[in-house]
Amino acid sequence: MKLIALLLITAIAASAAAPAPKKPAAPAKKPGAPAKKPTRAKPQRSIGDLARDEAKKVDENRDGKITGIEISKLQAVYRNNPKSWLSIFDGNGNLSLDDAEIAEIKWTAAPPSKPAGAKPAAKSPPKKK
């Protein structure tokens, strides 16, 4: 009888010491799938910017102003397409750009760019005494 009681106590103690079954782990993320970054919307160009871009096409000397022969070229461009963005500069609505209206078209001129093949001047070595 003592032997049966001892076996029973041992069996109970062994079952109590056994670890509880583990919960299944969460599925792992797929490797190589980059996290999506929130994208920002690009700012919309204003109508004035679009109109100045059309005027920049006739600015041959890239000085930021329409002068000289560029005036007649811009007037021809607007005369051929009166529904273009240049119409916002037509203040009196006569479907023609006057000299005063063209004089108001200005933008910041881009700095002159260096030619692609230009290299900086080589420094001369210091003269020995």
C-alpha cells in the first residue's frame, strides 16, 4: 500500500512539474518587404508659374525679362494661341499683349551654368626663391 501511495504521489508531482503547453507564436514578417513610407503630395504649380514658363520659352538671353525682339515673339505666340496661360497677363482683354503688359512679366533669372567640359583652372606651383 505504501508503494502504491508513493507511486501515486510521484505521478502527481511529475505531472505538476511538466511545463504548460506554449501558445503558438505570431507569424513572422516576410523578409525583404520594405515598410511603406507615407508619400507627400507634390505642390501644384500656380497659373502664374505656368504662364511665366511659357514666357521663358521666348527669353533668349535668359535675363528674366522680355525685351527687344522677344516682345514681338511673345506677342506672336499669344496671337497664335489666345487660350494659352499667357492670357492672364492680358489685363484689358483685347486678345493681344501690349508693351505695358509684357513689361510686367518678370521672374528671377537663373544663374549661368558652367559648360559640361569646363575644368577649373590649374593652380600654378609656388615660385622658389
